[in-house]
Amino acid sequence: MRSSLQKGAIGLVLLCAGVLAGSVMPAGRTAHGEVRTGPPPQAFQSGGQISVPLLKEIAATLRQIDSRLARLEAVAAKMQTPRPVTNRE
């Protein structure tokens, strides 16, 4: 029973110390922050600054798609040409 009484007393002392420390500390309404210098985030760039790299990427992707489609068309054309039938006698 004595150990639970000691734990309760220590808890009460710690609680009182926390309340006292909280009441002594000033409750200022100022915020402290860092000022970062550097390039603006991509989300805040203007339309022209974002669109040029994006359009270049789209053009490169379209070129890849076009070359792949040309290869597929060539293979399809080869498959459609009739093969000569040989007579096996």
C-alpha cells in the first residue's frame, strides 16, 4: 500500500510542477518561422514556365508511339500478304 501511496504523491507533485511551469511561462501570440530563399515551387510557376518542358515531354512520347505504331503496321502488312501455295505431290 505504501508504494501506491508514494506513486500517487509523486504523480501529484509532478502535476503541480507542470501546472506551475505552465502558469509561469508567457503565452505569447507570436509565431516563429524560417524564411527560405530559393526557386519557387513548381506549383507556383506561371503557365509558360511549366508548359514548355511538359510539351517537350509530350512530343517525345508521341514520337515513341508513332515509331512503335509504324513497326506494328509493317508487321501487319507482312501478315496480310498472301503466301504462295506450293503443291506437294
